[in-house]
Amino acid sequence: MEWKIKRGSEEFACDSVDTLKQWASQGRICREDYVFNPVLNQWLYARDAAELQPCFSQKESTKQASRLNSLGLAFGITGMVLCLLPPLMPLGGLLFLIGLVLTVAYYVKRP
């Protein structure tokens, strides 16, 4: 059975579910694209196709983990800089601690 993918006015075919999953994992199919499910005989958003949901949820968790890492670094560096100024040392320590917690959360959450 042939799956179809539609993005804007562009439409192309896919010969198998495995290829479809591979394309979604590679980013060639976006969550907002439409896919034609030949079993259901209907068009769906790619994010709503049961076959593709694991591909998109893995990418989303990777993005969330990256955001945690970026925030951790920003808080940590800002905290270290503020620790160099004696009147702001307590605030710097707090920001550094927040950065440390976010960085640890990144390593726990990353896929």
C-alpha cells in the first residue's frame, strides 16, 4: 500500500511504513505535513498518524533536553560572573546552583 505525503502544494509517495518512519526521523516529514493513510483511506496530520508519533515524540524530548542544557549553561555562567562581584555573591551562588540543577536535569532527561 502506498502512503502519500503532502506539504503545501507538493505531494509525493512513499512505498512503506518503514520508509515513512525513517523520513520522519530524518526530518524529511514534519509534524504539520499531511499523510495519506491507505488503511484508513484518509488524510491526517503527520503528528496524528499513529505510525509516526514515536518519531515525533523522540525529537520533541531531544529539543526539550537541549533547552534545559542551554538554560543550565546560561544560569551557571551568569552565576559565576556575579560571584566575582562581592555584593552580588549570594545572587551569583543562587544562579549557579540553579544552573547546576538544570544541567543535571538535562543529563537525566536526554534521550
